[in-house]
Amino acid sequence: MLSSIHIEGFKGFKDTRIEPIRKVNLILGGQNVGKTSLLEAVYLGASDVGAFQNIATVFRMSEGNDSRRYAKAVWEKKKSKLVLANDTGYSLAVRVNYQRDSEDGFFSLDAFGSGDVRASRVISGADITDSVAQVALSKRGNGTPWHLPTDALLKMVFLNPLAVSIHLPQQVEAVRLFDRVVMIRKKRLLLDMLKRIEPRLEDMHSLSPDGEQRIYVELVGEDEALPLPLLGHGFSRLVHLYCSLLVTESKLALIDEVENGIHYSSLPTLFQGIQDIAANNDVQTLMTTHSWECIRAAYNTFAAAGKLEDFQLIRLERDADNVKAIVINDEQLVTVMEAGYEIR
């Protein structure tokens, strides 16, 4: 499980360290403080270095050549380093625009170059030694694929995380995702979670009555199944979010503005589903929010389940030319929430 995050030279994060990281982490803070940028940093650090090519589209709306504009704005003549550590003593780092591919205590894994971006991915750990490096480099030298001859990468369960933006996917992608839920026989679980929000829900299908594949919903009292968008943005986003979490093989989910489009009265149910998936599917989550109601609903859900040790708040705030992260958990979290302090 991801246990700490260290960001240097990425957007407003001059030198920011966040630890510990728990199973479910709710990120809050003022406008433009860097909540989505934190998710982007973790996504870059945990993904293959080629992720630089699509980072502009992962959490934000994008047009044309936005990926190149993003890279130019963030990395031109700048250096960044993103270090993610797990709870078994390994660290994975992505270094951008550094001349050296590696550094003391780290072993180079791979590299990427495009335009003004030069990135390398390196790893450190107790069993990554000079002899291990020599074996791996000799395999690399003949042009054949190679793998680090340790179990280090297998322990990096946060690699290649699931990213969920506030923007709904195209219907073809929504159908593909829903069909995957059906194929792995988790449709009943999906329906049970959604019925907490919409008690009239009877069933869901992917159909093409007019030649275009769509998700259709059967509701009590309706003569015909309705296309999913007719139930509103909030319900559609819940379907997308729950389907994404149910089908993912990733052990880390990055969710931007988790409450977006969802009525405040449905937030406790939203977090019941997230808590269930975190416990049963072993998926760690980092989520951003603007909503005090969302914070309260999340706290109440984990308190009622007796799982407050799995939950915490991470508050971001400006500190001169840096972003500071304040972790709120355990007794401090209980005190703040029971007193009703506004902490956004």
C-alpha cells in the first residue's frame, strides 16, 4: 500500500511531503491550492513514464495539443521529482529533466523523452544491490526485454492507478465498463449499491434499440427502460464511479471531486459503497472534495463501520511559494469533526 508521497518542483509543490497515507484519504483545501495537481503528481509517479504524454487529459478537459502545452508550462527549464513509498520499504521515483538517470541508493528502471521533457523512473529498496543492477543491465544491453530480478515491483501494488475525473465518459466507454461488471459477475453488487440511492431501481442492461449502444435502467413504475442519462448527472456519475472501482485491477484509485453532481443527501450512501470496495477489494483511494457535507458524510460512514483507522483528511494550504499538507486523523480527526469545525 502507498504509505508516503514526496513532491518536489511540480506546479505549486516546491517541496511537499505527505505521510502517512491511509486506505481512504480525502483531500481538501481552498480554490486552486493544488488538489487535482496532487492527484496528477501521484498518477505520474505511479504510472509508466510514458504517462507524460496523456497527463493533460487524465483529470481535465483537453483540446488539441494540450499535452504539449501542459509539458511546456510545467517542465520547461524546470526539474521535478515525485517519490512514492510503500509500507514494505521500497521507494519509486520519477525524475524529470535531471541529467543523471539515477541517484545514490536508487536503481534505474526506464526513461522517456519527448520535446522538453526527459523523465526517468528509478527504484530503491533493501534488496536492490549493485550485483542486482549489473544483472539487469547486462540483460538490457542486448536489446531484449528485461525485468528487475527481485520482487520489488510486485510489492509496488500502487502501480498504474485507476484515475476517475469529474467528467463522464462517452456512452461507448460507459457501456464497455458496465459490460465488464457483468462479465466478472459483479452486476448484483452494483445494483445493490445503487439501490441505496435509487430504491426504484430494478435492473440495468446495455442495449441498442435504435442502433446505438447505451445503458438502460429499469425502474419501478416505468413502462419502458430508460437511458441512463435521463436519471441525471449525479446518478450517472455514481454508476461510472462504482463500475470503475468494481472492475479495476489497480490497488490505488485517484478520484477528483468525488461528490461532483451528487446530491448531499446521497453522500453517506456514496461513501458506504467506497468503504465496502476499500474493504472487500483492497483498493486504496485518494479523493478530492470541495464539500463540507462530503467530509462529514465520509467521517460518519467510517465511524459507524468502526473503521476510522482506515480514514483520514489531508488538508492542502498555501505556504509562501510552497503547498503544505496537513494530515488530520485519529484523535485530532474525532475532535475536529465532533466539534463541527469548518476545515475546508
